[in-house]
Amino acid sequence: MNPNLAALGPVGTIAIAIGAILVIVLVVIVFSFITTYVRALVAGAKVGLLNLIFMRLRGVPYKLIVDARIRAVKAGIELSSDQIETHFLAGGDVVQTVMGVINADKAGIELPFDRACAIDLATKGTEKSIIEAVRTSINPKVIDCPNPASGRTTIDGVAKDGIQVKVKARVTVRSNLDHYVGSAQEETIIARVGEGIVTTIGSAESYKWVLENPDSISRTVLNRGLDTGTAFEILSIDIADVDVGENVGAKLQEAQAEANKNMAQAQAEIRRAAAVALEQEMKARVQEMQAKVVEAQAQVPLAMAEAFRAGNLGVMDYMRLKNIESDTDMRKSIADPKSSKDDSISGKR
């Protein structure tokens, strides 16, 4: 055993061991930082060694920040490590953002890093990205109108003559990076173009005019400024297909005629029911009048009985009355034998 270590004792030996371990760990850490530092320095994108250490303490992947800065500097774009780190801490994708700025710069499109960061944060969690926004700004893309994903294949409008016209359009757009953040997206473009097509078809006097002049639809719709307030600039609207649909006007007239017929039938039924009710009412009134006649006829024998009791009518008077009735019946039978026969039959019954 080394006599110097023996003189230190167990505590000194442990302290020396711990110190050696700390030195080794420090050397490894410093070597890691130095490697990244040297790589940035050689690439011409120098990042201070203290900055690298502070990034590590803040939990920032300093190698990712340095790589992003190296890409920007190599592309001729000066970005500080603080700018890139700030975007990372804000939740952005520093690699895609830097690549978007580089692509825009190579295409001659002015895209400041701050605006690129805003676009990246705005598209986070969606199907879009800063790379796609820049790519669409460089190479315009075509949007189908209507969107096939909606389940519809054509935009349907009805001309003034009642004939339906089916239209399929393609809209060529490119990203407007100056208004990309906070602006409407493709769905608004599709909705506005569809509205413009329906309005143009509806203002046409005949479906034949639409078939003969499909380009007029695109010109009319394009002049409406449909890209206002959107993240895109509309370059052209092309009519891909025009077809004739149903005769909507005839169907509407047929439906109106059916409705009028049903209404007339309902009114007739109301009048029939009223007539039946009136008929029943008249029958009831006839029965009521007959009851009154029977009641009045019943008063005659009562009056004669009362006359007998009062002495105002004698037996001879009564007999003369009966003779007059018999004579009257005989004269009726002579004048109308058929009626007399019917009366006799009904009397037998």
C-alpha cells in the first residue's frame, strides 16, 4: 500500500475516490459540450460554451438547437441560438421551422423567422405544417370543389328555367404566408366557391347558357374576391365538368299541383260533410213538424169531448159531422180510385 494513502486514512481515501469520480464525470460532460461546441465552431455557427451548459440546465436539447443553427447558417440565414431555443420552449418544431425558412429563402419568398414560428405554432396539432405552407406557396396546389371527402361529387344549381346543372370545379391556390396565421383554411375556399357557382347558375336564364359558357362561371366566381380573409391566394378556378341534372321546375310544379288537388279535395269533403249535416238537420226538423201536427190533431177529439161535456155539441151534431166525413171520403174515392185503394190497403195493414 502506498504510504501516502495509508497516512490519509479511510476518510481521505474515500474523498480522493469521490473526487476522481467527479473529475471523470466532469471531463465526460465537458467533452460532450466541447464536441458540440467545436462542431458549431467549425461550421461557422459558433455557440458559446456557457450557452450550451445553460441550455442543458434548462432541459433544452442543445444538440438539436445547434444542428438547427448550423443548417440555417449554412443556408445563408443568420439565426441566433436564443431565437431557436425560444421557439423550442414555446412548443414549436425547430427543425421544421428552420427548414421552412430555408425553403422560402431559396425560393425567393420573404419569410422572417418570427412569422415562420407563428405559422409553425398555428399548425401544431393539425395535418398541416410550416413545410407544407411554404411548399404550397412555392408550388400551388389544386383543391377539388366540392371536396370528395364530404360525400358529394358535384355542386348543384338550378337555372331560371328550372333545369338543374351539376358542376365540378378545381381551384388552384397558393399559400399567402403574410395572412396564414389566424385566417380561414381550405374549407372556407371550397364553401365560397360552391356558393359562387350556385349563385351564377341561379342567375342564368337557361341551363343552355351555362353549358355553352362554362368559363363565365369561373370568371364570375373569381371576380368575387373569394380569397379575402383566407390563408390562400386563388390563382384560377377551372370548371372540370358540367352536366344536366333533373327538371327541378317540373317537379316543383307537379308537387304544387298535387298539393292543390289535395287542398281542393279537402275543401270538397268539408262542403260534403256540411251538406250531410244540413240534410240531417232538415230531417230532424221535418220530424219535429210532424210531431207538432200529430199533437195538433190529437187536440180535436179532446176539444169535441170537452164540447160534449159543456153541452155545446149534441149527438145529432156529431152524427152530421161523421156523415160529412163519410161523404168526403166517398167523393175522394170516386175522384181518385187508386188513392182510395192505397188508403184501404194501408188501412188494412
